Amino acid sequence: MTDDLPTPALLTSVRKALAQPSKLKREAAQRLKKVRRQHPDWDLDEIRRAAAQGVIASAGNWSAAVGGVTALPGAIPGAGTVVAVSGGLADVAMTMKFQVEMAMTVAVIYGHDIGCEEVQLTCMLLAASGNLQEGARKSATAVGTKAVTNLVKENLKGALLRAVKTAFAKLGLRFSRKALEKSIPLFVGVFVSMTANKGLTHVLGKTVQTFFSSGAQPDELLAGAA
């Protein structure tokens, strides 16, 4: 899938830092197996819900770690592959990495094929859209599942890759502005504090879980948004 828009540096960095789909599939399978073993009387929906919550909690912890670590290389898994961005945007790229991986793993838990480019791009768009929400810049708890889902569906009306590139370009610009640093007390440099970072990832995770648990595939979401 290609288009004529340049690829934002932030998107390039996140893509390079992402774990392989095969690794995320194994993690999803392991979490499902663990929950099934612990709760043999649960039905599939309950097992999936618990497994997804475990993925979200883990991503929140890693996101918090990014917010509190100043020297990323060697301290955070995948940090060495963050390229083409500097300063606070490196922190943004790493947090986006964990958020996209979270979305991809949750997608697998709910039976979606993350080997499909459309599903991968949908995960990236979900993560970027959640971070772009007006409320997310001020309070992690202000991110609304409906608002993010509607924004993603709206973008799905056009070319999916173009929507992802546009969202990441806006995100990179937003975190690059000095005015943003001064206007939002929760930011440290150009990024959120550990608490806000973890909170945003947790709420975004709930949005992702709701999104993929609906069972809709990207082409079906596109049809529903038209």
C-alpha cells in the first residue's frame, strides 16, 4: 500500500522499533493460555478480556518507564532502533511503539491477523488518534473511546496509509512545538510525566480493546464509516 505523501520521521522511527508480528502473536497466545489455565470455567469472551487487560497493563508500565528514563538506549527494549528523531520526540516514538504493539497484541487476542498490513495500519492509526485527541493533551482520563473510534472510522474513509502518515505528521509537529511545553503542566520537556503517560496508555488500551472486540475488520470498518 503506497501513496504520494512523505513518511513522517516519527512514523519511520516507530515502525523500526516495533517488535515482529510473530513475537506479538506468541505473546497473545501465551496470555490467552495463561488465563485459560487459571480460569478453566471462563468462556472465550472472558478469557480474551482478561488477556487483553494484561497486555494493556504491561504497555502502561513500559510507557511510564519511558516517561521516567532520560537515557533511553539500553534501558528500554527497542530504544536502540529509534532513528530520525531527537530530543523529546524520541520519548514519543518509544511510547508510541509500546502503544502500537499493545494494539497489535490485543488485535490478535480478538482474532485479527496482524500479518495483514491493513490491520497493522489500523493499530497505528488508533494509537496516533488517541494521542491526538484534544483531551489527551490535558488529561489522560479525558480520552473517549467513542471519539477516537469515530476519528479512526472517519480516516478510514480515505486511504489508510495516508491517514496514518497524516496523523503521525500532526503528532510529531505537536510534540515539537515549544508552546506546547509551556501550556501543559503535565509535560516534562515535550512529553508527559510517568503518571500521565501510563494513564493515557491505559485509557487508549481500553479504546483499542473495545475497537477490536467488535469483530470488525478494516474493510468492514471502512464500509460502516461511509
